[in-house]
Amino acid sequence: MQAILEAPNARTWAGDRALFSMMYNTGARVSEAIGLRVGEVVVDGSAVAHLHGKGRKDRSVPLWRTTANLIRNWKRRLDYAGEENFLLPNRGGGCMARSNVTQCLELAVSAAANVTRN
């Protein structure tokens, strides 16, 4: 798991690294993670993600320091970091599709497998 979390290049895949760390840290479903808004993830003080799950069930999950740092750095890179904007947007600023997450994960797994083979 650590190899997958570290596989995305921090310069080019910063959002992917934040996404994977957030999902691993919180146990969030893909739909919960891609639906997060900037204002629903607090990274200062007591870092926490406010997730909205199935059946309108909400939960707040503390974030590890490493996850909070990744998300804090990711927020700085966002063009539009308004409270209502998606934390992990697609290229158009809208909600990322599940297929985008699948593709990103496949790339990370492939990169991690190449590193562990060498």
C-alpha cells in the first residue's frame, strides 16, 4: 500500500497522491472522496474530513498529519479553492468521475509494481 501511495509523482500527480492518501486514511468510498468540497476538509488545527456517505449518512474522520500536509499542499495548487469547489476536480472544475479514479489507480499500481521489481 505504501508503494502505491508513494507512486504518484508529487510534482505532476499531487492530486492523485492526496486522493489516495485521503481514501486510505479515512476509508472513504470513491464517491465520497470525489464528492468532497474544499470547505469539507479542514487541514489547520485538528485536521478532519467531513464525508457524506450512502443514505445521507455523514461522518467526520480525523486526518493523519501526512494526509493533512498533502491536502494542504494540494489546496495551494488549486486554481479555484472556494469553499464550495470540489477538492479533487476534473479538468473542467467539476466532479471527477469514478473512471478517472480507476485510471489514476491503475497508473499508480503500475508505477509501484515497476519500482518494487527494480
